[in-house]
Amino acid sequence: CCTIAELGAQLDSALATQLTPAPPRVHFVGHSLGNILVRWLLTQHRPAVTIGNVVMLGPPNQGSASADRYSKLLGWVLKPMPELRTDSTSTVRQLPPL
């Protein structure tokens, strides 16, 4: 479907348009790729809302061995999968820490 940047931009757009009136703070609980989208939002883009706490469950912050293994086979279907590889040039490894 989409790259991490595209999904992150969609997340930001959804936060801006669907949370009306805007709450004082938005908290996130994420798992796997969801954590990477929150990291992208917080490090690459200024979110439309004020972010509170972030709880990360199973974040592939250093990449994923499963993405290494399956990205050639499934990367064309799951577009963000190659971006989650453990390779030092992958998107997930290039995101700055929070």
C-alpha cells in the first residue's frame, strides 16, 4: 500500500481532521510498525496535535529479521516491509531516536 512516510503523513492528517475539537494531548500505544509510524511522526514531521505518552510494544527500532527474510517475497504486497530491514540504510534505522 504505502511507504512509512506516506503512512505517517496519513496518520498526521487523520489526527488533524478527526480529532475535533482537538484534545489537550494524544497518547499512543503502538505495536510493531505502528511504533515506527509514531517515531516518523515525531521526528520527521510536526504533529497536528500535542503528543502525550508513547508506549511501544515490540518496536522494530533496529530493524526486523523477519523483514530481512520476507521482504523479497512479500515486499511488493507490504510496501513498508523493505523499510523495516536491519540494513543500516533502511528507513527504520535512519530515524533519529525520540
